[in-house]
Amino acid sequence: FKSPRTKMGKSTQTHAMVLRAGGFRTRVRGRMQPGQLRRARGLAEARPLRTPRRGSSSGKRLQARRGLACEAGGQAGGAPGMWGQRLFAGPAEAEIEDVVGSHVEDAVTFWAQNVSKNKDIMKIGCSLSEVCPHANSVFGNLDPKKCLVRYIDYGNTEILNRSDIVEIPLELQFSSIAKKYRLWGLQIPSGQEGRTFLGSLIFEKEIKMRIKATYQDGTVIAQAEYGTVDIGEEVAKKGFAEKCRLTSGIDVCEEKKPDSSQLALRSLKNPIPLWGRRSNQSSFNRSKGQFNGRLTLDVKENLAAGDFNLGSNVSLAKIKQDQKLIEENEKLKTEKEVLLENYKALELKVEQTVQELQQEKTTTMDLTKHLETTLKTCVGTRLKNLAAKVELLKEIRHINISIRFGNDLSDAMEVLNEGSFTTLESLNELEKIWAEYNVAQEKIKTCHDENEGSVLIAKRNEVQQNLFMAVDVFILEVDELPLDKRLKTLQDLSTSLEAVYGKAKEGTNSEEILTKFYDWQCNKREEFASIRSETEASLQHLVAWFQSSQKVFDLSLGESLTSEDMIGNIDEILEKTESCVCKELEISLIEQGVVDKEIILSTYSQVLQMIHSEEKFIATLLAKYKDSVEFKNQIIDCLNKSPSVDYLLSIKKTLKGLKAQLRWKLVEKSNLEESDDHDGTEIEKIKQEITQLRNSVFQEIYHEREEYEKLNTLTQKWFPELPLLYPEIGLLKYMNSGGLLTMSLERDLLDTEPMKELSSKRPLVCSDVNGQPVLLKGYSVDVDTEGRVIQRAASYHRACGDSKEESGLLPLIFLFLCKSDPVAYLMVPYYPKANLSAIQASMPLTSEEALKVMKGVARGLHTLHNANIIHGSLHQNNVFALNREQGIVGDFDFTKSESQRASVSMMVGGLSLISPDLKIGKPPSASSDLYAYGCLLLWVCCFKKKSVIYIRFRM
């Protein structure tokens, strides 16, 4: 039942009620399609819906508590369907009803509603609109989540969800309203439809029905008229039905006024169903679900009284007997349908079997024709194929297939076993004495007492003597070994194996792998030899058969052989020969199996490990040999004694004399310049002498550095006692400064010029050394800071010296201490107007030049960071662009720590060079250096757009 839209709160909601034969059972929550006014319907049919249709009403499943709420009605060909129990109706008086057609089953059968019940239906709809939205859902056994419902009494369809079905209160459960009618005196010929034509005559139209009789199942036989049109005659005229003669029987009775016995019978057979109460009835007691009980009762009585006025004098036993007959009839119909389906399935299977047999017959005939054609050329084809295989076998036998059995690996192991260098007796003795020598050297290095040092030196000399003898024996033994040749052999062997097998997988060294390989190789060789022997024997047998057959078929021979004298059966000989040839080809051509590959690759890994192990041992021998030769050459002149420092002392003495002469000349030049009658020629001569003396002084200073470097090497490797034995030469200070510190240089020996524009923070003077302009940076130091300055400058100097020209750093030339003042001077190259600030102010770098310069700066930072040094003071005045293409990083203030250097605020183009992590108090790091570098790079590359850079950076 579909009621008109009813306002509930702020929304408009439409309710649908599904009616079942025998009474209202369930209520469906749903919506009416726009503009439709649904009338009451008594029956509906439902089927599962796999894919919901667009535009249909909402719905997934239509279920009731004890079965489907909507059941299919009607059978093929127009026979009335069975809905619930059939009813007996006796003859009745002629009766006329005004109905509205709702659904057409076939050309003569349709459903219709009584026009007089419309008001009652509207009242029921109003009651349902209040109660059903709060009713409990009904659960059933319908599997699909949705179903398509067709309402028999109205003809429309909609899609329902299972959750939309609810239980209707007992007060609103009624019997069926719509009736099933059949046109009087008509039957349907076989093969005719006519549903559409009948629908056009009765659907949604008010029809006058003259009732003639009633079937036992409730179907009413009547004459239908629409105005002056007799619907039955119109159907018969169109040929959709034909007239027939009605017979009286058990199923049809003349209509007359029902008596009390008929009413009792219909009350028993089709009572108003009373469903059991649901477990939860609270939903019916809600305020919104209240309705007028008197109204419902009146409607219910009107509906019941309008439809069923039956008698009550019918035997109950007769009813049960008829019901049993109906059930048996339904059972037989079901069995008939099952048998019919089985028959159709068997018929289909027979057809499929016949088709398969026909296909098999066709295939067999094609195969037979093919065999007949093949047999004609069988011998020729077989011999031709065998000849091709034998030809291929000849080619393969000329190729070495020993690699398939790992012969190259076994050959490599033989090479490794024959000339292997595993150990040397002299090497073991040398390692033992060398360890004692290193311990003695370490004790001397940590000794600070001269007397104790003398004892340690004496003990070391004894060990040194033994080491010298062991080194001599080791060198002689190694000289007799062909190490270079052996190493070349191993390298060639490794290269050849890697070319065949590729990169070896890592594995442990195991003798079991080699043993397994040898067993596998022997088995493979035996198998291959056996197959090759069988191949040769079978080919010889085939050749012998052909030779004997020649005598049989040669008619020119006087005494020819008969067929009985031929050797063997040619078919067996060919089969045997083909089998042997194919086996040998299979072994020779088909790729090896997984197990064989695993054995070969494991063995290859072991062989390669053996090669690398021996190569490593030879490399160790050569390295030890090189150290032994160097030790022998260094110690042979200083055996049992320490090296002499006389040459260094002589250089110092020469430097002392040159510096005295230089000072004297400087005083003489000053006196001449201060005199009133000085001679310019003589002063110029003195200046030339001063220049020569300065050059000589620096030349001797460089010689002194070279000698210090030699003594530093001897101290580091062989004679750690030199700083202890000769403290006056200052070797330890030189070593601690990384070769940067010199004791022979003084500021008054240089011709210096003050750099006032650069001396804002510390005294800076410019000078010239051997034609190179240099800059002297003065650092005020005391006893505590002197060591830190030397240590920081030494670390910077070592980092610069390790990379040399590729360091990207400003090199340090000398570090010396002033004897009269607490000042340390650092000598560095001087590049006037080469810093980024000066270049960008005069002639800015191009994009290409900027990239080259900043690449060098990045290299310099990389050098410092690899040495664990944080610059902390990178800015535009401390970065130099040599020749506008080589960028280098300048040094920093060695008197300050990293944090002190990084705390100085610097700006470039509106950008702060202090990184965000420094601003929040974090210590300087490589990241803070790179931040400053990024700002400089941005400034250099976009120098002409510095205002824009500033704004974007701030944003």
C-alpha cells in the first residue's frame, strides 16, 4: 500500500506497505515516485536484485518474519497462482462491482480494486505514516541484500532494502483488498500473449464487473465493461482469446448470495492472520505512534465485511481433504519441473557429446591423413634429421666443452697448489722482533728524563741489532722468490675465471665444497665418456648395416646376399643411433641444472678466495720487504748510535752570521740616511746588499726547514730520542707546529710597510719575500694563549698541506714569535684587492666566474670539515677570488675559539651570515659554515638584485 505524502516534522516522508494474501504483515520504509498516488494493493511478487536500477525506489531485501512478505503470483499461460489456501464459493446472485484495474497477468486475467474502499485505504495510510517509522525491523532468510518488488495489485515495481521492512502492529493487519478477475467465457489459445492489449483496456480505468462465478482459489469470473465497451469481446476480436464453454465442476460454482456456511468456510480458510508478538514491542507504545483505535477498527470491519460474506455449513474434513489434494498437486508439479529440468540437462549433454565425438572424428581423420603422408617419406626424413644431428655433433666435438665439467676450475686449483706462497720462516721471526722493536721505540717516545732515556736507548739498540740481522735474512729470502711473476699469474687467473663465471658470491672456505666438486666432476666425466662410447658404437653399427645392404641391392655382384643375411633391424639401429646422438647433444648443448650450477659456482667462489688470499699474502710480503729495505738503509749508518744534528747546527750558525750582517747593514743604511751629506749611490749599494742578505737569510731558513723535516721523519719512524737528546734545536716545537714554526725569523729583518686600512683589529704589515708579497698578522699572546695559537695554526696548516694545491685554503708560510714583545706573527700570501667585497664593489663577477670562485670556496670548507675544523668566520672579506676564477677561503683568528669567532655578526647584501641554529644558542658546526656559504653564493650570483634578495629572504 502506498499512501500519499504525509508531513512529519520538517520533512516530507512517504510510506509503503506490502500486502500479503491473508493480511497485512510488514511495512516498507520508502519513497513514492514524484506525482504518483498509489492505491491499495493486495499482492506483490519479489525477486532478488543483483544490480540496483537507476531511478527505482530504495530497497535491498524484502523479507518477513516467517517468509517472504511478497510472493510471486500467477503462472505461465495465465493460470491463476496459488496464494495461501483456496476457498470454496457456492453460487451467488448476480452482483455488479465497480473496480479499477491494477495489474494484468495474461490476456484474460487481471487484478482490480473496489472503488468504494479508497477512503478506508487513505485512513489506514495516515495511521501507518505515524506508526511505521518507529517499528521494529523484520529479519528473514532472503540472501540478496536488495530485491526488485512488483506489486500484483497495481503493476508498479520498486527496489527495497532489507532494512526498510518493519513489523506492522496487530491493529493494522488486514486481509487482502485487491481481487483477481478472469474474463467470462474466454480462454487463451496457445502461443498468444495479449497482456499489453488487455492492459490498455483496464489499467487505471474504472470498470464495471458483472460477476458470474468464483473459482476455489478466489478468482472471480466476470463480464467486464468499460462504458459501452465489452472488454471480453474486444479481446476476442483481436484474436488474443477465444470463446469457450464453461463447465461446472468442483472449481467453479454459480454465483449466488452467500449463506452462513460459505461465510464460515471462508473464515476458516482465509482468516485475518494474527502474527505473534515481537520480542520488543516498545516501538508501538511511543507517542508518535499513537493513533485512533476506533478508526482502525471501523476500517478493519468495513474491509472484512466488504470482501468476505461467506457461509459456515462446510465440513472441516472436506476442507482438510481438499487441502491435502492441493499440497499433493503442488508436490507433483514440483517433481514435474525437476524432471523437466533434468531432461533438458541430459538432452544438452547428449548434444555436447555428439559435437565432441564429431570433433574427435575430424581430428582422427586429419591425423590419419597426416600419418599416411608422413609414412611415405619416413625413412628419408629420419635419415636426413639424423645426418643433421651428426653434423652438429661433429662441430661440438671440435669445441672444448670441458668448461661444463669445471675443468678450468680444477686447472686453476692445480696452479694454486703448485707454486703457492703461504708462509716464510724468516717472516715469522721478523714479525716477532719487529714487535719488540716497536715497544722499545714507544717507551723512548714517552720518556722525558735524559738518564732514563739513555738506558732505554741502549736496550733499543740491542733489539735494533737483532732486527737488522732479521731484516737482512728476510730481504735475501724474498729476493729469491718470483713474487712479481706469481702475482701476475694470479691476476691473470682471476681475470680469466671472472670473465667466465662473473662476480663470485661470498662464502666460507670449506674443504667439503672442493671434495664435493671432485666427486661430481668424476661422475660427470664417466657419464659423458659412456655416452660418447655408445654414440660411436651405434654409428659404427649403422655404417655396417649400410655396407651389408649394398651387397643385397647390388645386382652386378655374382654372389649377392639375401634379405635374411642383412645385419640387424634397420628400425632398431636407427632408434638406437638417434637416442645416443641426442643424449650427447643434450649434455653438450642444454644448460646445466640448478644443482650442477650450484656446485660449480660454489667451487668458483672457493678458488677465487684462494687466489685473493695468496694475493693478499704477496702484498703483505712486498710491503714488509719495502719497510725492511727502508729500515736497513736508514739504520746502516746509525747502527747503535743516533743521527747527528751537526748539519742543522751549522745552518743555524750560518743564519746567525747572516742576520748579524743584515742588522749591521740596516744600521749603516739608517745612519747614512740620517746624515746631512749622505751619498745616494752608496745608499743604493747598501740597499742592494741588504736585499741580497735578506734573500740569503730566507734561503737558509728554507734549508733549515728541510733539515727539520728530515729530523722529524727520523724521529717519527726510527729515532724518537732526538728531541730528548737535542733539546736545544727545538725539534719538538717544530713537530708540534706541523712544520710551521721557525725560530730563525724576526720581524726587524724584514722590510715591512704598515697596512693601516686593514689594521683595525690587529697589527698588519706588508713585506716582500723572494719577490712574493706577504702579509704579517700579529697576535697578542701570553703564556696560556701561545700554545693554543700554535696548535690551531698547526691544525689548519696540516689540513692545507694534506690537500696541497687542491685544498681551497689560504696557505700559511711561517709562524714565528717576537723575542722583544709578546706577539706571534703569522706570515701568509698577500692578495691586494682580491677579496669578494673589493671585487664586487669594483667589477662584480659574472655568473660563470662566480660559480668557479664559489666552487673553490666550497672545496676549502670541505677540506676544513674533513679535518674537524669549523671556520666560524666566513664572510665576504675573508674569501678571495684569485684571477677572478680561483676561490680560496682565508684563515681565521687563531686566538679565538670556534664560538668566539662565530659570535661576530656579519651582514652581506641585507643577509645575516649567522645561521638560525647559532641564533638560538647552538654551538658552531659545519652546517653554520654552509649557511654562511649559501648566503655568500646568493649574494655573489644575484649581486645586482640585492634589494630583491633581501625582500624574498625576509618573506
